[in-house]
Amino acid sequence: MVKDFKTGSAAALARAISIVEDETDGFQDLLHTLLIRPPTAKR
């Protein structure tokens, strides 16, 4: 699901929202995975 979310899948976004709203087991790990990403700036 994370891969689909990161590629812009609307269905994956909907699943992620539901997981977080319902505080399903593992929702904090999901948030961490989706929100924490390595820096992408190039110098």
C-alpha cells in the first residue's frame, strides 16, 4: 500500500486515511513511513 500511496493512488490514500482515522493497529508506523522521507534537495 505504501508504494501505491507514494505513486498517487487514490485508493491507497483512502485506505491510509481510514487506517489513521480508525487508529488501526500499526497506524503510527504507517504515518511514520509515509511522512518521514529522506531529503530530496540537490545541490
